[in-house]
Amino acid sequence: MNVSNLFSNIPDKGNEEVFDSLIEKKDVRIERIVSSGQSSPEGYWYDQEKDEWVILLSGSAVIKFENEEQLSSLYPGDYIFIPAHCRHRVESTDKHSKTVWLAVHF
């Protein structure tokens, strides 16, 4: 068995978020996402085919759900379940440190 670490090989600050697929099986995908101050493009909403459970491991982020006025702020250890087709967007991620997410799509 190979042992890996979610915090190894974190890319240097760049203009794009980095998505690393860790495990991909028939009905499940687990990925690490590294953000460096990115947010969703203006007017863009994620509308995913599958449910998603995401936990924030480092940094911070703010998520907006289409039908909610209140923003959801996430800090290390916070997690959230996003049902399929629940339109949402990333309003912001930490500009001063890496925001590392672990996302499970199922």
C-alpha cells in the first residue's frame, strides 16, 4: 500500500485552482482542490449532476447558494453537504494562504 499526504505537493500560488483526483470509482470521486484566492467567475453557478460532500482542511472560503441570502463561511474542519443540482458558487477563498478542500462526489 502507498501512503500519501493531502498536504504534500501543494502547488505554488498560481492563477488557477488545482483539482487532483485522488480516487475515482464507478459512483464516487474523491478530489483535493487547492485554491489561492480564486472565486467563481461573475454570474457562474455550479450545477452538479452528483451530490457533493466537502470539507475545508486549510485556509478559508465563502460559498453562496442560489436560493439563500446568507453566505456560508468555511474554516478548517468545516464541512458541508451539497445535493445534486443545488446551484452554488465560491464567493471567495483565502488570498493569504492556501485553501485546501477535500471533496467527495457521489
